[in-house]
Amino acid sequence: MATTLPGALVQPWYTQKRWWVAILLCAVTMIGYIDRLALSVVAPVVKREFGFSNEAYGLITWGFLLTYALGQLFLGPVIDRLGSKRSLSLGVTWWSIAGVAHAFGQGVGSFLAARAFLGITEAVNFPAAYKVVAEWFPRAERSLASGFITAGVGIGAIVAPPMIAAIIVGFDHLKAIGWSPIDGWHAAFIIPGLMGFVWVWIWNRWFHPVETDPGLEAAERELILADRPAVAPAERRGYGAELAAYFRGMRYWFRYRETWGLAAARFTGDGAFYFFAFWIPLYLVEERGFDLLQVAWAAALPFVFADVGSFFGGWAGQRLIRGGMSVDASRKTMIWAGALCVPFALPAVWVDSPVLAVVLMGIGVMAIQVKSASLFAVPADLFPPHAVATVWGASGAAGSLAAAFSQPVIGWVIDTWSYEPVFVAVSLMHVVSALCVTLFVRRIEPVRLKEGAVP
């Protein structure tokens, strides 16, 4: 049944604080993606400097995704108990430190350690952000709010290539004339790493829980809370009790086939996006002969498409619900629409035109984000707010683990054969992912809690 949102229809969006919260979530996701994609743009430079093979580069990216997966799996309950404000403050602070640490890399081992540190700290971002969505947005608006978060991925991926390339070229020039003590690739990690500290300052000053936010109008507060079940505050316990509660919570939520379905959907789908995010700059340099400045625009273009997909997917999902379609039908329609368009990326590896290849990859990434805007909102549709970060983190961990262990394999396949088998695989993965949602999640509606103590 569609949710009626009279306040959202009457008042302009910029007078409603929840949409500014969505913008902040978009911004922090953008910053996180600039930090994680800095290595992708710097990769051709450090590969030459340190003699990395594609397989070694795949191992370094494996380190990020492995700890990112473990962080999503184990930090979800911690986020649920710390709360979204503290969790994002701590997470962004530590991943900013991790981003700067890349500037001190001296080889595979040190870059692997820095990536692993970045992975586990960035794992806070999505579970905590979607916890905020569950707390701040009525059900009908969650796909659009989710679109803001996934748009941050695209904006970060758009900004990162030209920004990092400009930093490298600019600081190399400054060092050549004696005005900088560091090379461009060092600065390319340090400068983006500092952006997170600014965001943390704004977040801590401006963000508050819905119930106590002094800047929230009474009508908007009522609108938000009317669509959210009341949850008793969690009691504070010692470390041993919290650890035991964590394992009980994981066991409890994995009693639901919906949790397994979300995990399977992420396991079979997430690796495709990480391939485009981590390997496009290298592909353009090694296979298409691009230089660093050409990569700056070409590697960003697919993620312009990604942002279109994020906002369109979120807007279309909300439009379908407001038009009378059920949440279940809306989410599944958009998930399948995106999944069936991802294979448009496949011809990119065969066409002669580099520009057409970039555009085709952009269409594929756009389709992934159309799908993700609805898929990523599903945990908040199914589970109570206090469990969203746990379930979202567990499913995200499944996706990141699959992507992690695929990274060295991707490098080995490229070194041994070519990029073609990889393009074939990533183009078909999201169809399998959408099928997992259809088979496991029969109805996207609040689950009926099973017998036993609810964590």
C-alpha cells in the first residue's frame, strides 16, 4: 500500500531537514569514494614506480575489499548500538587517516596494509547511512533517499579521476620547480584524505536524532515518526555481553530467508561495480592507450551515467509507489529494469572507438545504480530500524567478499588472457543478482518476527 506524504507534497524540499540529511549522506559517500578510488587513478604511476603486475594490483585491491567485507559483517551491530551519529563520526575520522597513510606506501606490502586499513574503516559508511535512512525517511521516500547515497558513489567516481590527475600533475610540476617537497602521487592521497575531517566537523555540529533534533519542525517530525515503529532503547552492557548479543543477533536475523536473499543478491552482483570502479583507469591506459589527463575525463564519464542511474532509479521507485504500486512491486520492477540493462556494457571490450567503449561502460554502470537505488532500500523495508545496519552489513559483506576474492583472479585473467572474459562475467552478474531477490524475497514488506527473543 502506498504511503501518503502530505507534508512532502505541500512544502518545498529545501525547507525539510531530512533532505539535507540525505545531502550530507551523499557528501560523505562521495568523500569515501574519492579516498578509495585515488589508488585506481594513481595505479599507472605506482605500477611503473614499484613494478607492480596486474595480479599484484589485484592483490592490493583484494586487501581493501576483504577488510571492507569483514567490517560490514562485524560492525553492523556495533553501529546499531553506537548510533548513526557516533558511528559515522568515528568511521570517517579513521578512514581519512587511512587515506593519508597510502602516501607512505613503499611496495605491495605497505599498500596492501593501507588498503586493508581503509577497507575496515570505510565499512561503516553504508550500514550507518542506511540506518539514518530508516530513522529519517518514511517508507515511500526511502528509495529516493537511497538514491542520494548511491549518487555519492557516482559523484565521487566522477570527481576522483580529474581531481587526482590534477593533483598529480600539479604537485609534480611544483616539485620540479622546487615548491613542493612531495611527488604528485603522494599528494593525491593526502589532499583527499583531509576532506573527511571537514565533513566530520559539520556532521557533529548539525546532525541529531529525529526525536531530539532542535532544528526539525514538529510537522516533519510527526511525518517521519508516524511511519516508524517505536523501539525500546538498547541497554548498555559490558563487552562480553555485547559480543554475545552480537552473535545472537546474527543468528536471529539469518533465520529469515529474506536475509539470505539479500546476501545472495549482493554476493552475485557487487563485484561488477567494483570491476568498473577499480579497473577502468588501468584498462584505458593499457588497452586504449590513454595518458593520465585523458584518463581524467574518460574514467569519470561512466560515473556521470551512474549518477543519472542513481537519481532516476530512486525517483522512479518513489514515483511508482506514489502512483499506487506496492513497495514490493516497485522495488522488484526497478531491480529487474536495472539488471537487464547491465549487459549493454559488454560490447565495450570489442568496439573500435574508445569513446563508444567509455559510453557503453557508462550505460552498464548506470543500470547497476538504477538497480541499487531500490535494492539497497530493501533492508529498511523488511526489518525494524535497529536491525537495518546489521542486515545491511551482512549482505554488503557477502558482496564485498565475493568482489575481494575476484580481484587477484581478475588480474591473473588479464595478465594471462585479456579483459574480454572479465567483461563477459561482469555483464551477466546482475541478472543472477535480481533472480536471487525474486526467489528469496517473496514479498518486500515488514517481516513477521519469529518466535524467540528479538535482539
